[in-house]
Amino acid sequence: MTIVGLLAGILTTVCWVPQVVRSWRTRSTRDFSWLYLIVLTMGVTLWIVYGIARGDLAVILANVTTLVLLLFLIGIKLDETRRRQRARSTSPVG
């Protein structure tokens, strides 16, 4: 059964890669709300805790990988938010 869990984890985690690559290339994460990213990150973190408690390597590996991808997206979103705020503060008013 571990192989089924690993395969499921690989498939559900790999689906994030194109979005991360697109966000990196465009430097845009406008399609992701902060609420979505925060709630999903909390859920993935809890899956990691669950996987550790159960000793389930498939759950742990899949969710740690997903967490890394989510943290990368959050980093891009933070950078994008800072750039937008700087642009607003330096643009002429009126």
C-alpha cells in the first residue's frame, strides 16, 4: 500500500509544478488569494503532522514537497505585494 500512497502523493504534488513555474516566470501570483495560500498551507502542515504521527512516509513526503512549493509561491506573492506597494508609493498622485 505504501507504493499506492507514494504514487498518489507524486501525482497530487507534481500538479503544482506547472503553476509554480508559471508564477516564477511571470512573477505574478494574483490568481492566488492570501486566504487560499494560508489555509492550504495550514492543511498541508497538519497532514505532515498526521503523517508523522502515523509513521506514514508517503503522506509525509508528499506533503513536505507540497509545503515547499507553497512556501515558494508565498515568497513570490510577498515579493509581488512589496513591488506593488513600492510602485504605488513612488507613483505621482493625481
